[in-house]
Amino acid sequence: MTPRIAIDAMGGDVGVPVMLAGAAMARHRHDGLQFLLVGDEKQIVAALDKHPNLRAASEILHTDQVVTGDDKPSQALRKSKNSSMGLAIQAVKSGECGAAVSSGNTGALMAMAKLALRTMPGIDRPALAALLPTLGNNDVVMLDLGANTDCDANNLVQFAVMGAAYARTALGLESPRVRLLNIGTEELKGTDEIRDAAAILKAGRNLPFTFDGFTEGDKISRGDVDVIVCDGFSGNIALKTIEGTARFVTDLLRNAFTSSVRSKIGFLISKPATELLRHHLDPNNHNGAVFLGLNGVVLKSHGSANEKGVSNAIHVAANLVKKDITRQVTDNLLLFAARDKGQTE
């Protein structure tokens, strides 16, 4: 079954032009993909003139209310019934669409999605998860990236279960390797919450993932782990540091290759390698973070993402719907609950 995706057309730094260009690009990638475009009808119709392939596959739901980047979650919730972001999420709740994609305010999106879709049984808090590039054969799933600043051991364990399900769905891994982000790999390192979560995960048996202990921040991109679990405070700092480092390396290379005639000649010689590096560091190639643990699929696209980034976020959403990520997480939770029951009997 081809998924139908609700697009918050008004979100992001640019809004309608980029969101619709990304949707059009995604439809070229997924033939038959259908869309519900939520936002100002006049702007959407004007943008659709440039994308005839998208126009034929889309329905417009008009609203002139928009959640801004400055809106606090409490303010956004008051707009949930009529804003483009809120209506996109409501379309998932009603079953009209399989997923919602927005480039808008992250805190508002989280608050609205949690209120409308509720958390799954066995999950206390949803987590924001994304795929990050590595030197290995696969990307790495990292969560939480900012939805929960404070987490206890049970939250971290639930994130591990959800992250493993995401890795199997998005990366096709039968038994993902899961580690907790810590300040060291020794068993005595870290907070009580991290050590307690590690103890719970180590006791797990017959689970569809392997717990490999701790990993440090400098190992995130090495490719020797499939799922990295942390609280949202640490995860968001790690993510922003990775993004900043990528921009630093890109700018450093640009400055170096334009500093002299000899450098420019060197750039021409090494251009294939630098283009590969640029592609690998481009955040648009890994855009799209999902709120795991909700009764529905909601994707957060980066506010500054271009059409390629929006397209990738929609691609992730479509695959998660096709592969039924909600059922995957539910199955993992049932297995973990069975393990707990077996230990207490």
C-alpha cells in the first residue's frame, strides 16, 4: 500500500516553496506517493504550478494559522486545532494519512504530537531519533536528540528498545548493536541512571538486539555500533557538535583550496575526493528525525533543509509507514516485557 503523507507546508525557514519542491522530489523517488498539503491554499496552489507531478497526487487542506519558531509549546497547543502543523498531525490521528512531516518548531511539534497521538503502551516518553553518517557500512541511529532533557534508567531502556526497532526497519539489521553514550567505556563510569540502564539491558535475553555496553562521543561516527542511546540533553549537544564540526571541516577545506593558485590547482586534482566528502557531510542527505514511541509516525525535518533534505525526510516517513515501525516497536516492547515477567516469576 502506498503511504499518504501529510505535509506541514508552512514550516521551516522558507516554507511552501521548499516543502513542496521536496515533496515533488520525493514523489519522483516513490512513484504513487500521495500527499495532503496543509497550509495557505493560495501559496500552495501557486507553488504547485511548478510541480505538475505533485499537483496530481495532492489534496490541499487550507489554513492560514501557522506555528512560528518563537511560539512556546503551550502557545502552539492553543493553535493545535487550526494550525498547519496541528492539522497535519490530526490527519495521522484520524488515519487519513500514514505520517506527518514538518520543518517547524521542534518543541511545538513534540507537544502537539504527544497530545494528539499519545504514547504507546509501555512507553513513558517519546524520543527523537535520527540516522547519522558513519565510516561503517551503515548509518547509526541516535536517540534521544532533544525531546527529553532529563531521563531515568527506564526511559533509557525504552529508548534502546525503540532505537533497535528503528534500526531494523530503516537499516535492515536483524540484531542491531546498541550502546549507551557515556563519558567512558568502563562499567563504573557515568551517572546512576546510565549504569542502572546498562544493568537492565545486560540482563536481557532473547531480544532482537545486542547490548554492547558504553560508547564515547568520539566514537559516534566510527561505524562500530548501530544504535546510540542517551538523554535528550546530551544527545542534542552531541548532534549540534557533529553538525558544527561538519560545517567547520567544509569551510576549512573551502578556505584552504581558495587561498592560492597552487591550492586551486590542487582542488581540481582532488575534486572527486572532496565532492565525496562534501556529500557525506551534507546534513540534507541525513535529514528527518522521527518521534519514536507515539501511536503514529511524525517526522521532524530541519528548519534550514533544502528540497533534497525535505525529500529525504519524506522518504524516511514513507519507509517507516511501509515497514510499520509502530508494530515493530510494539513487538520489541512485548518481548522486553516477557523478559521482565520471566525474571520476576
